[in-house]
Amino acid sequence: MSNTQCSVEAAKVDELSNEEKETTNAAAESSEKRTRHTAGPRRNHARHAAETAGKFVIQLAFLIGVCYIGNAIAAAIPLGIPGNIVSMALLLGLLITGMLQATKIDLVSSFLLKYMPVFFIPAGVSVMGCFPMIADHLPQFALVVLLTTILVFLVTSLTVTAVIKIQAKIAEKKGLEFDTSVPLSNEGAN
């Protein structure tokens, strides 16, 4: 074989290997696109879940910190006010002054409100443990529970009505439109 023939044969082999490379590259790109297409949503979902979990932990740590500070304040002040009440007042003060935005704790507070009835189980169990002591006074306890429930409903409804009116007046002064309707469900919140 002459040098010219070898060069021609080598060029043909190069062309074939280039075509094979292009075919292999096209197949790899197609496979990568399919993988990206199917793995993308999973990856995004996992990333979103991790971000949400991180936010939840940070918000929970903040609320626990506020609780510890409230307990420390309650221990330092000799008024006999429970630490959890001081903590709630402290949190309310932070929210009212604007030092803390409600959106910064909305994830953990929504979770805690959603599962709030679970926190009443220990109190209910301890009341049942004391049942022999209150068995003789059951009608009086039932009357107190009924009256206080009605009182709580009334005070809550009056408070909500007053707050809505105040918010409407503030919005009117600022020239904003205020929707006084109250949503009946929390479906669209998330």
C-alpha cells in the first residue's frame, strides 16, 4: 500500500470514528436529557423539602429561644408570672413593634397550631388522674366549663370584630381597600 492509499484509508477510518463519536454523543445527550427530565422534578422536590425543613428548624429554634428568654425574665422578676406567659408577651411585643415579621415564623406557628390539640392530651390525662377528688363536685365543674366556654366564644368574637373594624379604619386612613370578609378555611394559605 502506498502512502496515499494509507492516508485515504486513515481518513475513512477517521470519518467513521467521527460519525460513531457523533452518534455516541447524540445518544449520551439524549440519555442525559431524559435523566434530567425525570430527575429534575425529584431533585427540585428534594431541594424544596430540605429548604422547608431548614426554615422549620430555624423558626423552631427562634421560638424556643424566646421561650427560654421569657422563662429567664419570669425567674428574675418576683411577680409569680409563669415563664410561658412572659414568653408569649415577649413574642407579641416583637410582632407588634415590627422587630419580627409574622412571615419569619409562619411555618412553625402553622404547624404548632395545626397540632395544638395534641398538647392538651397530657393536661386531660392529669385531670383524669385527679378524677376521684373532683367526682363529688362534677356538676359545679360542668357548669364552670360551660360558662367559661360561652364566655370565651363571646370575648373572641367581640375581639375579632373590634380588630377588623380597627384594621378597616387604618386602611381607610391610608387610602387602601380593606376586605372585611373572614375566610372560613385555610386551604389557600399554603
